[in-house]
Amino acid sequence: MNRKFVIVSKRDVDSGLWTEYIVEIRKGEGNGVRKNINLNGNDRINAYDEIKEKIQVLHNEHNVEKRNSAIRELNEIASDIMKGNYAYNDENNKKKHIKIIKWFLNNVPTIALFASEDGNTRLNILDIETCDSVYFDRNMKKLIISKMLSIYKSHNISRFSTTVWSGYRYLALEQNRNSILFVKRGKMSSIGQTEMIFPLTGEHLQILLDNTKILNITQEITCLYNKFINVIITYLDKNDYADKQALFNRFWNTIEEFIKHIDDDDFNDIGLIEREGFSDNECKDYIDELESNANAGIEFQEPRNKMDSIICTSLKKMLNLKEDLNKFLNIETAEKKLITDREAYKNMIQYVTKNTKMKVGKAQIETLYDYFVNEVFITIKEMRYDILKRNLTKIPKQVFSKFNFNSL
């Protein structure tokens, strides 16, 4: 049995220098006894064979449930490897390994490439067999799409190709087209690599990943919380209200609960959803009333029900945003977006049909691009949710940063 290796690459920050490590994930047989490999505390017998089996499924399978099952298992194995604690004993040992790793990355094909959520840990699965496609996990796909959008914004280049993703080998081009820019992320050997045309243009990506609405909604929620908290603080200071921390925690918990469940299809389990929220005008009137009473020295009353309504109002704003995102990013919308540039899309299908390495028919090319577009839109939907989560996470810091909780 051949020994198998992966390359783990890590850096501390986005612009930092990479440090690579070579990790053995399948050991040879000695004295007829197979050796186990321990990854981050999980005993796996030949992790490589598990990975290869799942990648083979993804090469040939388009059934959503079967693909999702294989992807979950792949991500679990990759996560175990990437979370490992790797270090070099000394500088000489590091230099020696870096030379070996450089040779491996340049001369041994990568069959799968994984990344952590922040993109600062990456994992190349290596194999001496040349492969007609590469498996990219969801985080690597996000990095590839983000790079395309960045290039479009900075250089106005609209058409891209990329390394063939698993399951789409029939879309591989016979030769590269000079007018289309090749985009990839991560270090990989060019041996056996093939290219496919990415179906969405730079214009499409800019429209689909525009975060203006998300920013507007989160700014609305921030302003709502800011004004409400300022009024409450006035009351609390004048009336020596004891449970300040509990009061503020209600706002923290609402946002955190929403972020936790934002990817859920059914988001009705949070109790506040069932309560009636204020309209924007009712919110404003209530806050103005609180402010007026506070200035007049009127005794502060526990505003629990109305507080819940304020919280519920902001939560409903978030839910409305989520509903808009779902409508905007479903596959029907994807097809409509492609129709807006339908002639260019038809031309792409025609070009790929004439220039594919595998010489398959137009109907099969169209079917595969339908699958591919769906996969791209799932990735874009996740990217939109990432933007939303990042912006919502900032709200408590923006609202509460002016208050010293240690003194509460």
C-alpha cells in the first residue's frame, strides 16, 4: 500500500506569510499489519482512502442528498486534519521540509482543496494519479468567487474560467481562450489540471453580492438600538435601576440568537417572533415618550412588554431581510439573471460544446451548466449570509461600546 500525504498551509492573518506542513494520512503496511492514523484525537484507518472514496462520489454523482452526505463526511475529515497542531522542531528541519513541500505542490496533482472559514488554513489532498477535476470545499469556492468579483471591480474583466470542479469534467475545455481570465485560489500543481468557463459574469456577481441592503438594514437596527439604549440609560441613572446588565443582555441575546439560526429554513422557534412588533412610527413614538418622561423626571416603570416589542421590531427587520435574501437568491432568480444576458449565455454553451475535451453533446453541456449554476448560487447565498452575520455581529459593539459594563 502506497503512503499518502497532504499539505497543510497556515498563516496568522490574511496578509501573513504561509507556513506549510506535510502530513501523512495513509501509512504503509508493515509485517502485514495496517497502521492506524490519529487525527486530532480521532482514530481513522487510512483517512486518505475515505477522502478518495467520497471524491469519487462527487465526480460522478449529481443527486443532491448523496452529494451532501459525501460533502459532510469530507468536511469532517478535512476539519480534523486542519485543526492539528503542527510545528517544526528547528529552523533546519523547517527548511528541509519546505523544499520537499514545494516539490510536492509543483509535481504531485491536488485532487481536493479545503480551507478554513477565514481562509487562513488550507489543505491540499495529493495523489500521484492525474485527475480531470478538483474538489473544492465551500470555503474554497467562496474564495474563488470573491477573487473573480475583486478582479471585475478593479480591472472590469467580466468573463472568467477556473479549475474544473468535481462532477463537471465534461465541461473541461480543449484549450484555454485568451479573452477569458483564468482564476484560482491556493497552490496546486498544473499537472492534469483542466479549465472550465465560469457561467456567471462579473456583472452578475456584483449584483448578487451587493451588500447595500444588508448595510442599510443593520444601520437601521443600530440606530434603533442606539436611541433606545440612550433613553433607557437616562432612566436608569435617575432611578438607580438595579438590573442594568440583565436589561442590556436582552438585546445581545436577541441578535446572537438570530445569527445562530439564520441558516435555518424554519426560524419560528424563537419566542419573540410570535409577539407583535411595533411599526417604525410606533417605535419612534414610544422612544420619544420615554425620552420626554425621563427629562421630566417621571418615575421609570419596567418596560418589559414594550421592550420586547422594540426587540421584536428589529428582529422582524432582520427576518424581512432574510426573506428578501431567499427570494433574491433562489434558483428561479438565478435563471432570470442569466436570461438578462441570455445571448452571451447561449454563446458560452455553444462555445463549450464545440471546444470541450470530452466532445459531448449540447444537451449534456446545458444540463451540466444547470447543475453548476445551482451550485454557484448556493455558494453565493452562503456568502450573502456571511456578510449579514458579520454586520449583525458588529451591532452590539457599536451600540454598547460607549457604556462601561464593569460599573453596572
